[in-house]
Amino acid sequence: MDVFQLRAGDQTETQIRDLNPTQFPQVGLFWTIEVPGHSVKVELDKGKAILQAVHVPIFDYGTIPNALFGGGPDPIPGSVSFRVIWRGMQEQVDIRNTDPVFGGFEGQFIRNKAQMEWTATVGDYRFVSDPLETSSSSFAEIGSERNGSFFSGEGT
Amino acid sequence: MNIGPDAARNAAAFAILNRETRDTGSGRQHRPCMTRRDFALTATGTAVFGSALGAGFLKPALASNWSFAPVPIPGGSPGLGGFYHVFGPASGLPDPIDAEPSTITNLDGFVGLAYISGMVTRTNSKTGERLRLPYRESDMRFMQGKFRGTDGNIHESTFALV
């Protein structure tokens, strides 16, 4: 989660919270954690998916650069709970991407919309998002895919 | 090279990145100073990005608390120097919309990705002070299904990018 604050005196927002589950330095899996199996429910034929988890340990790095490179304040441990819902079937696409940089996978995807509600606790602060219905996504997709050893029938 | 001696240089580089980002006014009001996509765009065109990375960042590392960790996707977005095992399809990164949305490889399963914005209320538990703040382009993803782990065997599990 990336939380911003309006700067006094101008019209820009400054990031003040960057919550992700990875300890510094960021290596290996990128901001990715294992969650219980019931955290995800997918109904591709309906264009729907849910991702939810509670009390996920995170670190607040303040800003993205500090999360990626350090050099800023030490991260503050905390926890986050969230629910994300994908809905709709705006576009269905079959992708077989063999690009050496961006690809190496194939799958069937539905591009749609997603919304989220979340809470977090970091230090003395408690965060509670507005209801899910008030959020919006700039891009969202769900699908099924095969990559790595499962791509092009290489796997079992 | 370890990352310690680079800390000061990193901080200076990020100060430049921040300033450059703030100066690129779009005319929109309340423009975030640096969302994740802004950061990626700025980093793409900034030579300091590469020098800000120490070799220590390039060492693959596995989640030590997992008995069979998944394997990160090979490579990563050129917008992040290719060092981080993630792509941002349809984000501010210079990645195509059809770029890999998963962060783990050897996967046969479901995936989901979304960049979500909204409002959040922050409450100081000591003072009771409340403040409403925007959250911007939060990257939320899931991966669920079969995967071949670092042990070479196939497992089933569920993962989230937060």
C-alpha cells in the first residue's frame, strides 16, 4: 500500500507510507508472500476473483526508494489486512508471450476492474480505508497461466 | 560491493529523483509526488539508478522460512534496471500490457493483478488525531496453483504480492 499526503504550499502529494512484506534488502521474490489457500477464490467464467488476508506482517518503508534501496529511516514493522475483488469481463485475451525479456508464459486473461478495502497498523498509527466500493483500479486482470517449466509443455 | 557504502549515494540519488519528479508538473491538482509508476518512470531515465545498486542486490535469495520456496521469475522490468523480479503490465513501467504478471516462475495456476487507489483514514492511537489520506496505485496480485519449487518438486500453494 502506498499512502500519500498533500504537501503544504503546493499541489503535490508526498509519499509517507510504503507497506510491503519484504525485509530489506529486496532480493528474490518481489514483495511476494505465501498466504493461506482460502485467501484466493477465482471464478474465471464469471470474471470474478477475491484476494483477502488478515494480519499480514509488513514493513513500512515510508517511500518506494527506501524500500528498494534503503538509505532512509529504518522500516517499521506492522501488519495489514485487505480484501481485493476483481469483477467484470471487459476484455478476454489469450496471451502467448515468448519475448525474452517480458515473456516466457502463456495464458488466458480477463481484463476487468478491481476494488479494495484494507486496514493496517504501524507503530502508533491505525489505517482504515474507505469502503471497497469507493476505490478504483487503473488496470486489473485475472487469468490462468503457465510459465517456466510449465510453459510450452516443458513441464509435467 | 555491499550496500552499506552506497547508502549516502543512494540518498542523494533519490533526492534528485524526488526533485525531478516534483518538477514535472502535469497540471493536475494534488498530483502524487511519486507513485510507484512515477518512480519507475523516473528511474528508467536516470543514470543514477544503476549505480545506486550494489552487487549485493543481485544475489538471488530465497525466503528462508519456507520449506520449498517458489522460484522468482527470471529477470525483471527494465524500468527497474532488470534487477527486481517483477513486471508492471499497464503500469508506468516501460513494460507491455502483455508482460508477465506473476512474480514466481514454474507456475501453472491462477493469477490476478490490479493497481488500486482510494482513500484511507489514519488515526494516531495516542493522540486520537485523525487524518484522511489518499493511497495511490497500490499493486495487489495473487498467484495460486501448482509450482515447481527450489527443491525441484511440484507443490501447490497460494501467494500474494502486497
